[in-house]
Amino acid sequence: MGRDAPGLATDSQFIEKIEHTFKAADADLLTQAYTFTQAKACNGNSVGYKAADLLFDQAADATTIAGALLAPLLWKNLTDIGHVREHFGPYVATALEDLRDAFFSPIETQPCESENIHALLVSIDGIPRKAILYITFRLLALECAIDECETTARQMAQETLDLLVPIANRLSLGDLRRRLEDACFQVLDPHDYEKLREKVFPIQSEDDKCLEILLSGVKRLLANNKIQGRVQGRTKSLHGIRCKMTRTGKTLEEIMDRIGLRVIVTSVPECYTVLGLLHAHFKPIPGTFDDYIGLPKDNGYQSLHTCVYPVREISHKPIEFQVRTELMHLEAEHGTAAHWRYKTEVAAERDYHRTQWMEGLVHQHREAASSEAFIERLHRQVFRDHLVVFGNGGRIVRIAENATVRDYLKIINAHVSRDVPVKVNGRVVTLDCALRDGDSIEVLTGETTVGLDGKLTVSGIRSLPDARTHGFDFF
């Protein structure tokens, strides 16, 4: 590989990109890191440049991008963590300290072996920025290994599907996650990938034509109603199509959600206005509307989802829409990586909960009966259905599917005796009563109802469908 990377072909282009994106202090940090890597890496640092460019596209902060430039130098022993800390600051050093080499070192153990999983989790150390860096370099490694059939490449891809894809999903790194999944598909099943690609190619032009017409129509719909916004069209990834076919037993031609549109506006009220316009302009399919703005997903994802019937002479398949604000879109695509761009209390709280979750992964792995059990639990946490509990002050708490009243009491940290009445939908039940979609719970202690903090609350419970089980996994 040469020194130049796509998008960062010259010094002036990189510096211009920095100055256009960041304020003076952050721009100085990145310029310093870029200059240092040029001086140290005699044969170039194309991997570092590609990682930095990829993180630019993910709207990452300057510390993370600087870490991407410097990480290959540490892995090649061209510098040390002490020098990084002294010249680039403690935040960059923390992001890089003990970070496992995701690109250059071969994986010497099987992906499900306990030692390998533990080493990866310890390397990430419960720090989202470390995870973002590791995932970025792993993506580049996989995309370079697509044409290789070596055991190492296959192990790398399997480890990525087992561990890094769920972590990327939890951190709301939607764009990186999709690219990881497609790269893993190509490495693990190159024959199936190529076979599916050949099947999709002939109908791709039809899908693109549908999207072009729909994009133009929805843009006019916004303009006619004086709503400022933008519209994106996306086609379902090959990995997403393969998963849908495997899960449902349908053929490619029977997959009805190969295309979809996102409408991105400036405010939450406009999201609901646009939803009303779409439902008035198209014919909505009953039971396909989901409000993830009012009820965000576990990873903080927010958007309105709806599906409409096929449009005569345009599309013979249903059309799915996602409606969200610019901030929701930034969160959905780039998650934790982009939080520096909108420092809000909500973003800070999400970062806190994501960090807590990541810090607990090492403990969960240590306590698991086997690595396979840990991986199964990890995927269940991230991808499967949960119940949503509306607690004190409207706060949302999620508990596992098939939870009981006893599980609910543990979650809200309510200490009640056996004789305390618990009502579900107004009827007294036992602590072993299973909770169902739409239930409301009251835990009564004398004159009060026990809530999240042991104080007054009335909680309602409903099921939150996972995107993978509700037909909205085409992005």
C-alpha cells in the first residue's frame, strides 16, 4: 500500500479537511499527529490515514481520529505510549494504551476460545472510544482480507460477527456495523455472497428506478408543505437480504423491503407532521408503524417507522419510511463517535449507560459458563426483544422478554414483603406472574405505589419490537 489513502491524497487536502471540521485546538492536535506520523512512518502510514478518513466520515472527534493516525506507529514500535501521552495528551493516550492490534497481528486462537475473547474485551477496557478505534481498524483489516481464504481471515470475521457487531450496534455505529456485516459475509461465505450478488444485480436497476421516482415525489411533498428537510434512499445490504431470507424462508423475489426512504427534518414536531403527510399521500399498511421517538431503543435509536402499500406503476413491493431529525440521524449512523458534535444531557446519559454496559462485559464473560454462553447472552442483550417499563416520572426501564413481576421488582429495586399486593391490569397477581404486552403494574405499599426509587409510580409495560424481527432491517 502506498502512503496516500483515498480521501487523504495530499497534505493540503488533509489539513483543509481538518480546518473545515474542527476548531483551532482540535485542528492543531490533528495536524500535529499527522505531521508526526509522516516523520515516523518512512514507508507510509496508509492504514492510519484510511482509518482517520473513515472516522472523519463517522463524524468522530479529534481525539479518536488522532488515535487512528498514531495507533499503527505504536503497533510497529515506532513510538511509545509515554511519548503519545506527553505530546498528544492523556485522552489520546488513554484511547491507545494497551489497545490490541486489530490490523496487523494474526489471531492465533479460535474466535470462541475464552482467552481470545477475554483479551479483546480487556483491550477495549470498557471505553467506547477504544471500541470505535478497534472496530474501525478491524473493518479495514476485513475489507483487505475479502479475497483471502486463509484461516486467519475467517477467524477474524467470525470473531467480528460474534463480538464486534453487537458492540457496534450497542454504540449505535450503524454505518460501521453494516460494513462489518457485509465484509464478514464476503470472507466467511464468498460463494454464497457472489451467488446472491449475481441474483440481486438484475433487479438492482429496478430498485434504483423506484427510489429515484419516490425520492423526487417525497421531496416535492415536503416542498409543497413548506417543510425543510432532506430525503435519502437506501437499498438493503446483501448481508441483510441473506439474513432475511434465512430467517423467513422467503426467496429473494419475495423480500418486500429491499428499498426504503429516510426523511430527515429539523424538529420532532416536523417528524410527526411528515408522518401524517406520508400516511395521507400513500396508503399505510396496518400494524407497521413504530414510534421509536417516544420509545427509543436500548441503544438510543430514535425514529418513526412506517410501511406503505405498493404504489401503482412505481413499485410492486411495500415501501418503508423512516422519519427522524438531523440529531437522530447523526446518532443512528455514528452514535457515540459523533456525540462531541451535540453535547446534550441525553447524549451524555447515553454515553454513561454505554460505558457501564461495556465495562460489564469482562465481568459477564468471566461469570459465563462458557464462551459460547457469553456470546449467546451478548447477542440476546443487543438484538432480541425486551419489555419496556414506564416507571416513576415517565422514565423508561427495559427488562428481558418473558419477565415476571419478581423480575420487575428487582429492576426497580423495590423491597416488598410477600403480603404486599401487586396488581397487573388492576388484578392482584403473584410475583411469578409473567408480564405481557400492554400490561400495567402497580405495587402497593399502604397508600403508595412503589416505583423506580421506591416511591409513588404507576407503570405500563409493552413490548419493544427489535428491528430485526419487525421488518425494518434493510439499512
